[in-house]
Amino acid sequence: MGTLITNVTNYYKYINDDLADPRTNGFFLVASPVPLMVIMFLYHQFVRHWGPAYMENRQPYVLKNIIIVYNIIQIILSGILTIECLRWLYLPGYYSVWCQKINYDDTEVERKIIGYVWLYYFIKIVDLFDTVFFVLRKKYNQVTFLHVYHHLGMCLLGYIGTKYVPGGHGIMLGFINSVVHALMYAYYLVAIVRPQWVKLWWKKYITQIQIVQFLLLILHFGHILFEPSCGYPKWVAFMFLPHNIFILFLFTDFYIKQYILNKKKEQ
């Protein structure tokens, strides 16, 4: 029994410490997987069980002001990540779009990169409040499998990216996703502040943008599998691709049912 415990402990240390990037392994919510696992568990239990049970005999909460502030913060954070990626990485040509290995040099740019990688990961945790707000407002139709799975998956992938591969080719995921999120939360902000301005087709195109996002990410991570000279770890592609392909399928299925089949029924 003692040997088994020793082997498990050594294996955990190998996975959690030896394989991790030492530059980020001591960061908040990165050093150990336990805090994130607890957050994900509490989130899932609340949005699926505890929250609906708590709200069963209560009126929906009015969270307009909180959601306005939340959306503004999301727009600002996503905008910062978008601008910084363009400013430091892609416009100067410091990063290659085709294939970019991780740079471990201790430079100003690399310190910025690992800091913004952690910020992106933290934003994915903050994103969980989307669903909490839905539950407290009793908008249970929004708490779909796609919605919950997507949020949980992004938290987990954000953790893996920050802990093991902070930088390189995977930065494009954060860049593209930040652009999409800036647009998405801008739409949410307009919808709650000036709902009379919102056109019905806006939401349709937001979904289309999200679908294009996943297509681009599948191409971005997929092509490095066939690029032998690329120094970026290929295991990342094997881990990220199934998630992105599955999410693409779910978003496409949602789009077809919501905007194509429903439209035909209305006709």
C-alpha cells in the first residue's frame, strides 16, 4: 500500500510540477488543479441543481446594473488582450501565424505573454458568471448542454494552456476568442441598455462568428500536425482539436435548429 501511495505521489508531482512551465506554475489558480476542479464542480452543481432549487419559489432577480458592469468589464478585458496581441506579436511579426514555437527567453515581451495568458485563463473562470446570472434570472432555456459544456471546457483548456504551454502557437486561440468575446459582450451590453436598438438578425450573426471562430481554430491547430518542422508541442493539438470539433458540431446544430429549421416552420 505504501508503494502504491508513493508511486501515485511521484506521478502527481511529475505531472503537476516536472512537466509544468516553471514561469507560470506558481501563478494563482495554476499551481494545483484542485482549486479549479472545486470551482468547476461548484459551478456545475449550482447551475444544474442548487440554483434552480433555490429559485423555485422565488421571483427572478433583477440584475441589470450588475450585468451592465460585468459586460463592460468583459469588453475591456477582451479588448486589452486583442490589442496587446496585435501590438506586441502579430503586427510587428514577432509571432508567426503559420507556426510559432514557445520562446522561453526572459524578455519583456515574453513576460507580457505569460501574464496575458494567465489573464485569458482567469477570464474563462469569470465567464462562468454568465450561467449564474441566467439561473438567478430564471432564464433556464439558456442553460443548455452546449452552454455549460463550453464554459467548463474553456476553463480546463485555459488551465492546461497556462500551466504547460503559455505562449507560442496557442496564443492565436486567445486572440481570436478575445475578438469574438469583445463583439459578443458588446451585443449583450446593447441588448440590456438599449434593447430597442437590437435587431433580430444580430444574434444570428453572432452565432455565425462563433462558428467561424471554431473553424479557424481547427485549421490553426490541425495544420501543425502535418508540419514536421514546427517546434510547437503536437500533443496540444491532439488535446484541443477534439474539443473544438465537438463544440463546432454543437454550435452548428444549434444554428441549424434555431435559424434554419425554425424559420421554415414559421413559413
